[in-house]
Amino acid sequence: MRKRLLIWQMWRLLRPQYANSAIYNHAQGRSYTVPHIMEAGFLWTLYITRAISRERDKGTFALLAVTPDGALGAGLRMSSAIMHKLIDVTQYMGLAVWIVRFLVVGVWLGRTATFTTNLAEFCLLWGGAVIPIVALWVFHFYDIALAALLGMLFPALTRERTVTPAFAMVFHLFLTVLPVVLFAAGYSLSLVLTNRALPFLLLNGVNALVMIIVCEGTARVLWRRLVDTLDVAYPDAERIRLEGLG
């Protein structure tokens, strides 16, 4: 299943595998002044948007795009380079992410522990903690994909370099908050509707599935919009998405 998810495919495309690429090294060679209070996804969106906007303003992005993978490949290589250039800054955020994960699972276990004193149901509820873990795992890949997609899309939509990063950041904020709010609302609703273990797990299983569909659907809409905006032939875009960059 994960091989068919665009958010998983975007993560695969953005791995540090282009170290011998001139475009990758060009983007890696720049220095970045980084505010340490920003969440990694917002940080990546900001600097990818800025970097591609700068290349477009200078007229050099068209030269970077003269490769078999075209503008889409150039954007993906630049996105990968910037993400990994900033990895020393964003690594410390990993600890915060794990703390949030433990808190979410802790809330899940603490709240559901009041449902029953039956050992079998109690074990079922503890096993059901995999639901928020899967939801957080999907959100992690979604955040990475979102940063790259928005960072590549907005410089192509508007040439106003001063406001383009701000637009991208606003959209990133909205599109990251949306699935989180939906999942939290579904969780709260399940607490209202039932106090039995199995119905609770079934409702939240559906809840997690809805979140995955929202994340994947959002990424696919942005991908299609990006492909159309960059005027990339659909078969070429599918080749890059499924097989990677040349």
C-alpha cells in the first residue's frame, strides 16, 4: 500500500541520493540563516520557496531545468538539497516530535483506560494505540511532501519574491492543521458516542483512515497542480514519481 501513496513516494524522491548532481550541489552550496523556533516543515517550505524564487528571479532556474527530468526534477533536487542542508538544525526537532508522539499515545491510553476493568478489553485498547501511532507516522511523511510541493509550486505561480514565501507558509499552516483537527474531532466524537472498547477502536480506525485519505488527497491535488503549472508531460511526471529521478 505504501508504495502507492504519493506522500511515501515524495519521501523516497527527497532522500539524499543526488550528491553527484550539479543542481543538488548548487543548492547545498548556499548558506542559510535559520530561525530555531520553527517547525521543520515550515522551515523547509520557507527555504525551498526562497531558493527557487531566487533562481527564477535571476533567470537561472530555466538553465537548471535543462535536464532530462526538466523543471520538476530540478525542483525536487533543490528541495532535497535544502532539506538535508538544514538537517543539523532540524535534527533537534526530532526529540520534540517523539515527545509529542508519547504524549498523544499517553492521552489515548489514559483516557481509554477508564472504559473497562475487563483485562481482555483493556489489552485490546492498549493494542489499539497503534492507531494514533500510524496517524502520526502518516502525518510525518505528509509534512515532508507538503513542504516540497508548496516550495516548488508557489514560485511557479507568482513571481513576487517578497510575498511568495509568506503565501507558501500560510498554505502550509492551513494544510497541516486541517488533518490534525479532523483527527482530534473524530477522536472526541468517538468518546461521546461510546464507552466500549471495540466500537471505540472501530470508530478511530475509520478516523485514522479519513486522515490518511485527506493527507494523500491533498498531496495528489498539489502534485497535479504542480505538474500542470510546470507544463510537465503527464507520462514524464508519472515516470519520476514511480521510478525516481534519472
